[in-house]
Amino acid sequence: MGGIRMRKLGVSIYPQNSSKEESLEYLKLAAKYGFVRVFTCLISMKDDKEKSIREFGEIMNYAKSLGMEVVADVSPSVFHDFNIDYKDLKFFYELGLKGIRLDLGFSGIEESIMTFNPYGLKIELNMSNGTKYLDNILSYAPNKDNLIGCHNFYPHRYTGLSRKHFMECSRTYKEQGIETAAFISSQNAAFGPWPINEGLCTLEEHRELPIEVQAKDLFNTELIDNVIIANCFASEDELRTLSQMNKDILSLRIHIYDNVPELERRIILDEIHFNRGDVSEYMIRSTQSRVKYAGHYFEAFNTKDIERGDVLIESSLYDRYAGELQIALKPMKNSGKTNVVGRIAEEELFLLDYIRPWQKFNFVEKNY
């Protein structure tokens, strides 16, 4: 699977828990903001299956008309209930789906056969289990072009994945060149597919975070291609914020202090920064600005002691370091030569721990 993979945003809909009109309106709004993935669930479909499937198909085809790709969660029970043979996936294709997500899988051979379906349906695997499930399927020589992966979401507080497990599972798929996805949680949404609603995210540590911080974190791992809002309905403000986010570079929100001179402001906001390869445990160092503005005299104007998350620009009292931008990773004594020019938003401080050597990043101004 060659070429550059575009990172995509998605939403979820649960037609069994909302009116058809609400689902259509939400899809229209999400499409307006550039969301292209849609997750839905066939597992939790209610009793009147014929009516449910008819409405479901209408909603799926509407999403398709908006240029969106819908993947529905299924399990062996769905195959049983609708009398579907894994060798014939026409039922799902006619519903307007782009793919099916196997919440509970089969034995490996079935999944491999499904990837050769004539409809080009994607077969999405549950990435969260941490077993040799993927290796098993690959041993049966599937059509890898039709194989994608997606993590679970967790409606019950404290049941979401740990970062360590999440990274291990995600890496397994990424190393095989398989497209990946994970879920984030809207702070405005009221429901998911199940009765419990305590947020709906993949990573437990994301549960209380602003939605764009969750998305930044997932994209920043470089292991997740698609980020999907799991619960309904995200607010228009959340959709807009995510649509405006740079999915390809980590943009840290910064509050810049009032007394910062114009050139220092330009260094913060107009440059693409990167963390030097010879990393320090005390700071992230972005050194290009000291080269670019080598002839400029940088006054010392705010030399208070330094806290984790402070953004710094060295004054000319530091001679050859003058103009270098840094982000403090730990509290430090200020020598009286370092200007504290701003501060990273509190809810994004944890992201500093995951900035890698040579990684590029930039700043977006946050107004209080």
C-alpha cells in the first residue's frame, strides 16, 4: 500500500438511538466541516429489524451521497440474525457501507476470504485486543488492500485503554502498513450505542480532555490515520475546531504575555519549530531562530523563574544562544538572561512528553 495516506476525521451515528432526521442533519453538518469517515453499529439494532434496516440503508446512502465512507460494527451474531454468509457480503454493500468492522472476529480464514469480496468492502479489524489476531489473519494471505483497523471505544469510566497497550496494539498494525483509526469523545454529546454514557473514547486518559486535544494526541503518535468522534452529537463548535486543526503537525496552544516584543511574537507564531536531535531532559530546543536573527539584539525583559510549560526566548545576554526558542520540561532557576514569553495551555502540557527528537511543531495563540 504505497503513497501518502491522508489523515481523516470522522463522526459516529446510532440510528437506533435518534431520529432519522437528527442523523441526516448531523451527517450534513459533519460533511460541511470536512469529516469523511462515519462509524455506526449494527450490533445494537433493535427488534423491528426490517424497518430498522430500511431506515439504516437510507441514512447510509445519504452519507455516501455526501462523499462519506461508512463502516458499521458487526459481530458473528449479526451474520446469524440476518442470515449472511461471510463468503457473500452483498447485504452490507447494498446498505451503502464502505466496510464492516468485526467487533468480535472469526478464526482468521473467514476474515481473509472476506477481503476478496467483489464489492471492494473494507474489512476493519478490532485493534484493541492485543492478541495475535492480526498475525493469524495475515497467515491466511488476505487482500491487505481491503484490510483496515480500528480501536474500540469505552463508555464506562476507567475501562479505556492504557497508553502503553494502545501504542503496542497500534504499532502492530502500522508496521504492516494497515490503515488505522481510534475514537475520541465529545464533551457535548449525550449518547452512544449503549445505555452507559460516561464519555466514549479509546484512551482512558482522554475522557475529560477537550476534543481537539484528544485528536492532537492521537495524530501525534503517528500511529493513527483516522480519528472518529464516538458519541452523539458533537457540537458544531467542536466540529469546526477539529476541522481547523492541522492534522499533519503538532500545534501547541500558547498564551503569549502582553509585554512580548513584535519580533519575539513572530518567532513564536510564524516559524515552524523542531526539537533538536541532541535532546535535553530540561527543555525542548528550537534553534533556527537564533541563526535567522543572529544580528538582532534581544533585550532581557521578563526573567522570572521558569515553570514546566513556559515558552522561552533567550536574550542577547546569552550571546550565541540569543533568539533561541525553548519549551521548559521542568522547573528551572532563571539566570536573568532568559525571557519567559508565554505558556502552553494547561490541558496540553502532557503533549510535551511526546515530542520526539527532530519532530516539527508550531504554536497557535490562545487568548484567555
